[in-house]
Amino acid sequence: MFVEMGLIGGGWYCYDRIKNKDIYYVKSKIKKMFEKNNIGYYPIYKVNRKLPWGYEVLITLGEHGFNKLNNLQDEIQTSIGYPIIIEQSLNYELGIIKVIVNQPDTETVFVPVKVKPYEIFVSLNNTNQNLIVNLQKFPHVLVSGQTGCGKTEEIRSILTNSIYFHTARDLNLYFADLSDMCDFDIFKNCKQTKGYVKNINDSLKLFEYLDHMYTKRLNIFEKNNCKNIQEYNSRFYGKRMAYNFIVLDEFADYFPTTKLDKNYEQKVLCYNYLKEFSRKFRKVGSFLIIGIQRPDTTVLDPNLRSCLCTKLGFSQNSDASSLTVCDTAELTNIENRKGLLMYGNKREWFYSLAIDDNLIKENIKNSILENRSSYTDYNKFLNTNNNVVPMKTKKCEKDDNPGIKKDRPKTKIKLKVKKNVK
């Protein structure tokens, strides 16, 4: 009987060792590393297999603290042969070593991820978790990087994901693209696209229209005792307002460099509008998505930069540009398509997802309209017969205010007098 029980136990042990040999391998490597560095007093509590990205090793910290464990990141990575992340649990009792075996890379293909109209899906982090940013909390997006680093593809994937999940009832897009490229033309015929301009003069008209929309929405909030778009939409869902994404690629083209520039005055007005938008637009649900190649403190002045609360930094060609984006030199000449997401106090490394025109067309096909430019809601701010006048400069006319008594039109009345005939 005892022999049979021993055989069963031995067989089960062998089965468990074979089935979980990868877990035992990770555990033994980390245990040897602890003994080598004279911190064998850190007991390994548990090793979990975390698909699809790797393993999670739980370490009991006890009275020894977290710092010594955190300082061993390079040694553990070298010993195991995979990148690792060391974190501390919320109750401070455990240290968590994440061994990243299968992390996303440049070959990871874009797949739509459900977001709200005021959120953006950026990519996947090292542990294959979705990186989603709430623009109500961290408004306006700065995407920076040198040519060919994946900056424009990142913006295209953000827009594709939002278009896939939201109709024009909840999301509107406005493009101001002064570059000679046609990277965003693929979105030109979407229902969600309400404006698409390619020169500085039309950009100025677009910004005037957006400023008018901002003032109009504020007046609606005031009449209904609402503080912002979220409160208004929750109270009046049937009359809810759409969120707006204003996409600007090659942001440096809006910066007024010299008075000899042909469009100097228009650039000054546009740049001032954009600085004002970055400070105020969150309240009405409008968010800037700005792309720039070589950021510096001249084009991206500190006041404007501080208002761009979500930053996506790709490879920079100099330490100065990297310092402007992330306050460190860690983005200087990193590999293409690798980026750093910064919002609030969080910093997450990622790779931009692989996406091309065919994949974009497949995901936005339900939003495409033929002859989109012929619709009345497309580029209506360029219609010379219906120029938009900002409300703060518009004169109040009697017909515009129902509270003002209107004068009745004066008409001539002809009276026929009948003569009495005797």
C-alpha cells in the first residue's frame, strides 16, 4: 500500500515538474540570483504564469523592504535573459517581478479596442495591457518624433480606433494639415470628418469657427446650469454634444518665424488661437492632437507645452528635443516605432501598432460617404455665403433675440369711400 502511494506521489511530482518546468526554471534562476547577492532572506511566495506576456514572481518583503530588491533589476534580467519589471504591491507586503517573455513589438498588428468618445487607445504596454488615456483628465495630445519613427502612424491608429467605435453623433474630426504629405486623406470622406484644410488661410477660418463653437457651447451650459460637456451630456443625453478632435500635423508650420513671411499675420493669429484652445477647450469637449518633428522651446513654448497633458514621445535626433518632450534624454535616437507615453505621473513604454491603408479602410468602411465634400456639414466654415461671425463680436439684432419686441411692418391701407347718391 505504501509502495503504491509512493509511486502515485512520485508520478504526480514528475507530472507537475514536467507540466510546470518553465515556472520552476524562473523560480530557480531568481533564487540563485538572491543567494549570489546575499539577499536569500527574500522568500519566493509564488510564481504565476501570465499569458500571453510571461510570468509574475511574488516575493515576500517582510522587514527587509523593497529597495534592495528593486536594485537587482539588471542582474535578474541578465540571468534570466528577458526584460523584467519590478513593482511593489498596493499593501506594501509583496514585491512583484514581472518577467516579460512575449512583449509587443513592431510586428504587433492593430486591433480595435473599445473606448469612450473622450478617450484614445494608444497601444499595448510591455505586459500586453491596453494603454487608454482619458482626455477629460489629461486633455490634448502631443505626438513628437523625427521622420520615420512612427509618429504619424500612431496618430492614424488613434483616429482609426475612435472612428471604428463612434459615429458622427458622438465624435467629430477636424484636420488642419499643412504638410505636403497625404497621410490623413484617407479620413477625408468619413462621416465624422467635419473639416479638412490644407493651407494657413483656411486654417484660420477653421479656428475662428471652433472659437465660435466654444462660445456657443458655453452659452448653452450657462442657460442649463451645467459646468462642462460631461454634465450637460449626462443630463440631456438626447441632445448631447459631440466631442471634437482637432488634428494638426507639422505644428511648426503654424509658428510665425519672421515678419518677412508671406503669411506672418495669419500665423500669429493661428498660433494665438491654438494657445487659447489648449487652455480652454477641455470644458466643451474639444481636444487637440498635435504632431511635431523637432520640438524646441521656441515653437513649443512652456505655456503651451504645459497644457498638452498627454505626450507620446518617439525617437528624437538630439538631447535638446528629448528634454523638451520628456525632461530627460532617454528618447534620443531610440529604435523606430518605440515610444514613451506620459500622462499624469505615469510613464509607459510601447511600440506603435502596425497599421497600413488597407487595414484602416477595413476598419472605417462603415463611415465612408461618397462625395463627402458635397454635404452641407463638410467645411461649412469655408462657405463664403455663410461666414461664421464669432459671438463676442456679433451685434445683437432684434430678430436674433426673441425677448426684444419687434416692430410691425408699416403698410399703406387704401380705403374705399362710398359716396351717397341722392
